[in-house]
Amino acid sequence: MSGHSCKTAVLILNYNGAHFIDECVRSLLKISSDPFAIYLIDNCSSDDSVALTRTRYPMVRLIETGGNLGFAAAYDRVIRQLDYEYFVLLNVDTIVDENWLHPLLRTVDGDKRVGVCGSKIISMSDRKTIDHAGGMLTLIGAGLDIGKWEIDGGRYDRAKEIGFACGCSLLVRKAAYLEVGGFDPKYFMYHEDVDLCWKLLMFGYLVVYVPDSVVRHHIGIGAQPAVESPFKTYHCQKNRIANIIKNLAPKRLIVSLLVSPVYDVVRIARFIRIGRPDLMKAVLMGYRGALGRIGDLLRQRRTLQRRRLRSDEEINRFFSPLLSSAAEYRRIQKIRNQEHRPCDG
């Protein structure tokens, strides 16, 4: 399963997830198809995550970050530090199928152009419900999950190139990761997977959805609160704006700067209607968070736009059309209102 000679490391990011570690690690230990090392990256948990891991799973290599660095900075630090060809990022609140890893490795080994490949993500509580079957980029800088909250009836069982793969279960080629600059550590969490995959597409890499790699996820738990939270709304807002500023070419950037405020007006109207001024404030603070680092974002933009190998037109098929995005937003909001599902920001 693990060893210094292997080329793959599974990185489990953890923050106060002790109650998930057993089922997550045990599911990984059932995999025998490919050699890999397991690391648990602990973001300064206050529960017994570290002690539990040391006591029960001595084969799991523990990395303590010394503080809560969030998703982007913690993973970025470890990926740069460790010497593996491939890294598989995995949420702690997941259970992987025994055949989860091999299809990912087969995909990335089979084509050197593949920078990232991602799994099919299924709800833990309802194993017939999809949470993510690949994703598309959007003009508002967020990602659009394909198949979200649909019944898994076989419609999404074919591998294909996509706009982004969800960071809940994502394999990345280290050389490609470093070439495009990796995760932006200042994102903390949310939409950093969109940013990474977007940059990979710009640099000529492929992002591939691998449906034979299946992971079950406790949706609405941990970093995904069942009730819409100001914390998540804020980070999603500032990071989607950062994605727009950094990654869109001038023509499409102009369109985005017209569309994005309309999206926010629609959301703010909804927050007023449901009596959530805290979420309205989080949206506005998200602008402040993004624009507060505008100098850094513009520097990154100049570098990315100068070095990119593919234009927006060449990766256009990975963008969700505007009307389709609006229709999907309405569908998700309708389900959320009916069933109190977790919010995506």
C-alpha cells in the first residue's frame, strides 16, 4: 500500500475531523491495486485527530501545519514539500470505493497532457444521489457541478474532459501543478479547485472526469454547513471574483464584469427575502476581500495571460453557457429551498 518508492501520495486534509478518520482511512487500506502513501495533513485540530491517527494508523504519515491554513495553503505547502509524481487530494469526510484509485492513475498515466483528473462524488446519506460528476467553468468565476443532486442513473458514466474537478477527490500531476503556480494560498478555501483547473486548461493541460473512480461524501457536514453560512458565502465570493480578475482574457472579462453584479443583485434580493442580512453582508465583504488584494491579483493576471497557451475561445467548450448557468442556479435554489440542502456560495 505505501512506501518510499511509490509515485503517488494520498493527502487527507483534516480539521477537527476525528470522527471521520476511521472510515476514511479504513476504506483506503482496502485498496490493493496500486502502491501509494497516505498522509494526514492536520490543520491544528482541537479534537483528538492527531492522537487517534498516531495510535490507530501508524502507517499514515502525519503532517501538522501548526495552524488552520485552510484548504489552499495547507495543500500547497505539502505538495511543494513532498517528492511524488502524483498527489490525490481527499476530504476526510469521505469513503472511497476499493476501485477508486486505479482509474485515476490509469487516466493520468495514459496521457501526459492530463494535469488533473477527478472522481464521481456520491452523497453518503443517499447513495443514489450525485454531488459532482465533473464541472464547468462560468463567467462569474465559480464552478458549476455537473449532475448535482441528480439521481445516479448512468447518465454520467462516461469519462470526458471537463472544466474543473472537485477538490474533494482530485488527482493532480505535480509537474503540472508547479508549472501553473499551484493553489493560491490566499483563497483559504472554496473555488481554489476551479482556479487550479482553469489555469491548467489555459496552459494546455487536460482536466478529466473519471466516473469509475467513486467516492462517497458526507455532504452538508464539516466545511459544508447544512445552513447557508456567512463564512462560506464570504470566501466563495472573494475567490470567484479573484478567478475572474486573474483568468479571463479582456473580451470575456468585460462580459463577466457586467454579469457578475447581476448575479449578486439576484442573490442579495433572495437574502433580503429570507431574512438573512448576514449573508448580504458576506457578499459585500467578499468584494472587499478580493479588491483588497487587487495589486497581487493583477500581477498574477499579467503572468498568467502572458504565459497562457490556449485562449478563452480554445477552452470555450468548458464554460457553461450563460442561460444554462442561470437555469441551473434556479434549479439548485429550488431544491435547496425545498430540502434545506447545503449552499455552494
